[in-house]
Amino acid sequence: MTEPAAPSGPIHVVVDLNRCQAYAQCCFFAPDVFKLHGEEALWYDPEPDASQRERVLRAAAVCPVQAITVAWSEAANRQKVEVPHA
């Protein structure tokens, strides 16, 4: 079964920093969006460029604690997509 295509348009990234355990898997998959500052502090771009879309979706999918949520702009599609754990 194929998964439905993700909506196009601007994305918004939210990381639950209380859930994040700094495994940094997101940093490997989308280094221009997620950066580990020191050993525990995650910095991220909440509104990454559209060119980062696939990388961000992969990063969210590989997060071992599912701390990353990706939402599409309400103006674009009025829907939110939870990325399932891989």
C-alpha cells in the first residue's frame, strides 16, 4: 500500500523539547534545520525552506522518541500531519 502524498506548501516544525532526548538523529537527516548545541540543547528552524521538506520529514520519522511534529501552513492546506515513527 502506498502512503498518500504529503501536502505541498510551507511547513512548520515543532519539537517537544521536554520529550527530546538529544539523540541527534534529526541533525544527521536535516543538518540545515536541526543543530545540537553542546551535548543536550537542540536548536532548530521552525519554518525551514521548502527545499528542506523531504529531509525534515525523514528526520521526524527517525526520531526515536517522536518529539518532532511537522505541520503544513493552514493557509496552504489546513491540515496537520503527524509523521509516524519509522
